[in-house]
Amino acid sequence: MKMKVRMSQIKITAAVGCFLLLFGAAATNCLVYAELTDAEIDAKLFDLPSLPKVHYSYTLLASGIMEGRENRRRYEYARITHALTMPGEWVTEEQFENCLYTCAKVNKLNPKISASLAAGFNVWHRRFPKDKPPTYRGVEYGEEIDYFVKRLNILRLRLIQYNKKYDSSVELSALLFDSERFFYKKGDDRNNEAMRECLDVIHKRAVEIFPNARLEWYGRGYDYVPYRNTWVRRREFTGKEIMTSLSCSLYQIVEQEAMRQTYRLTCKWADELGVNDVTPWVALGAGYYGPRRSWISDYEYPVEYSHQMGAELNIPVYSEQSEKYADYNRAKVIVFYPQPFNAKTPGWAKHFIAYARGAAGIKDLDDLKSKGESKL
């Protein structure tokens, strides 16, 4: 569970970040980071190039970005990230059509950009009783699977319907899963085998309906524990499931070396399991703060950190120095969390712009800062 703390309780000023060495030089002063208007955000999104890698997100539900047939911000976001991720359980037919329409428009106007759809699911959180262990096989077990399959088939049929309507070939290229209902227990073979069975049945059903989609599971890698200054293996899977990738949360991007080590250790674990791809889930304008990892939705930190994260994850030269950074070439796709353009994370857009500029090698960040300058 995330312990939520607002910035009114813990204020992280831009000056804090200026103590760190960014881009190989010590900062002697820093600028106060300004909020952007909607018009400024849209103008800056328009100027951004497309990211080198596909970036999914979990998900677009709370942002309002799925509303309206013509939506400039949705178009630019699809163009930049190559994907629009819908909430698989809740997306309405109208919202689905809007997202497919936008991807089709991006692909027709920018043939070199392949924009696609994705869907996120909180599996084993809908029908399965929250107080039951993974060994439970009551009626709700089957209902959970049936509900998931029903929603996938709805998405499949809508994909056919609206591709035909718009004479397009937009794909549903990924399914994102977050299942935090069951946990690995050392020495409890019965619990662990039942847990593996629950997770694998979802994986198999997904492959049956969307055989060409990437399947990305949250929480299948290492996690950084700052108050112990150590890393632990996450317990949301047993290590014996069907696996096409591992994943790790880069939710403390101001802790740069800790995040790199999180990715390195997850890659090492992936090697042990015979898995190549390792997908980072990245928090922008939000994240864990402090030794007890309090979750802050409106985390105010210098945009240079988001810029550097964008560079490391997307520019190959950093992967070529994996002993200093990490082998991010193994990140075939990237997932953003929390939701893009969510009012609860007002700085997300600013940090996304900085991230995308970092990915493109664009160094200028001055327009993301206010005119006021403060000395340390």
C-alpha cells in the first residue's frame, strides 16, 4: 500500500536538487520550477519529437484525455509515445473509439510512426474475494477469469469494428497487468503453486485472445528499500510463472544510482530465469520520498532528473556504459505510472516534456523554469 503524502506536508524545493551533480557539473545556483498553463503544455508537446521507444502508461482513465473525438493533447501524446493505454475493465465504447481514431490519424499523417492501443487490468481484484488466499477455488475464482475474458473479447470486437469504420489497422499491442492480491511465501509450496496457477491462467487467456500483444506484469523484479539501503525481490510472483519479461519500478528517480542498481539487479535476476526483456515502470512528477517510502502524488523536484532518466532509458550510449548506468537496451518498452495528465499529479506534464527532451538529446530546459533565480 502506498502511504500518500502531499507536498503541503513535505516540501521538496528545487534548491535541494542543486546539491547534486547533474550532467557532470556541480550546480552553483538553481531556478525555481514554474507551473505550465494548458496552452503552454500543448504548445511544448507539439514541438516534441516522437520517443525512440514505445511508452505505455497505467492508464489514461483519470486525465480526461480519452474524451472527445478530436483531442489535440491525446493526438500529441499518441504521436510522441506511440501508444494510448486504456483501462481494460472500464473503458467505454466511445472512449475506445476515440483512442483508436486518434491512433489511426497519427498513423495516416505520420506513416513512420506506429501508434497502437494498450489496455491495463488489475487482475484478481474484481471478483475474487480480497480476504481469500490464492488456494481458494470458490465460484468467484471462475467469475474472475470469466470477467477478464469477457472484457478482452469486448476489446477484440471493438478493435475489428472501428478499424473497419476508419479503414485502419491499429493494433492492441500490449496488455498491462497489476496484480497485488497474492504474495510469494517462502517455504509455502501450496500457496505459491496456487498463486502461480492464478497468474498463469490470466496470461494464457490473454495470449489466446491477443496472441501478438506484449504482456507486461508489474512487480516482477527488484525493489529499493531506502531505510535499509538495500534491494529486495518483489513478492508478487513466484519466479515459476510464464514470463516474457521482468519489470521494476523506477519511482525514486532523484535517487539516480539506486534506480540504476534496481534495474541492474532485475536484469541479473532475469538472466537467472532465462528472460531477456526488463521493463521499467517510471514515475514522473510523483514517486516515493524518504526512508519510509511515502508516496507523493505532487512531488516537486528539479526537472533535470526527469530529463536524465529520459536520456538514459532511450539513448543507446548510456547502455553501452552499463557499469556506470545500466543495460537499458533490455527495456524494449517503458511504462509510465501514475496516470498521465492527472490532476493529482500537476507536475506530470512538465516532467514528461523534460523526459522526452532528454530522450531526444535536447538539452534546453530553461522554458520549464521561472525567471526568478535563487542562489544556494
